[in-house]
Amino acid sequence: MITAIVFIQADVARIPEVATEIAALDGVSEVYSVTGDIDLVALVRVRTHDAIAEVVADRLNKVDGVLNTETHIAFRTYSKHDLEAAFALGAED
């Protein structure tokens, strides 16, 4: 599974509608409204790099109110759950 993190600048008058439309796209797992220079962050989880292009370039960028996007591809995933599992290797219950 490939994860892309997409930073989205949106028309401020349409942020809730833009977020809802993006969240409904196949391949988008989550959308967050955030503070700072960007308005929304979307997590795209798909099986191929071509699918990222389909989701981001072909659909997400065309949502009315999306002004600009910046896409980052995740290499590895680190989470509290993963770290706990790693440190528990060989530990006895």
C-alpha cells in the first residue's frame, strides 16, 4: 500500500465543502482541517503510483475550491503501535 500526504490550499469560503468532497473520493482515507499555510491535509492510500496520479491529479485537484496542492509520498510508516510491537519482541507475558 502506498500512502501519499496531500497538502491542500482551498477557497476559505468552501473549506468544509471541499473537505467533504475530497473525503468522498475513492482512495482518500482521511481529510484533516489544519492551521498554518495550508487548509487541509488528505491521506491517500492506494496500491500503485499510477493510482496516486488518478486520485490527486485527475480528481482531487478538480474539486471546486481546491486552489493548490503539494503531494508527499511516504517511504515508511512509524506509529506508537509499531514501536510497542518492536520493543515487545522476545518479552515474556
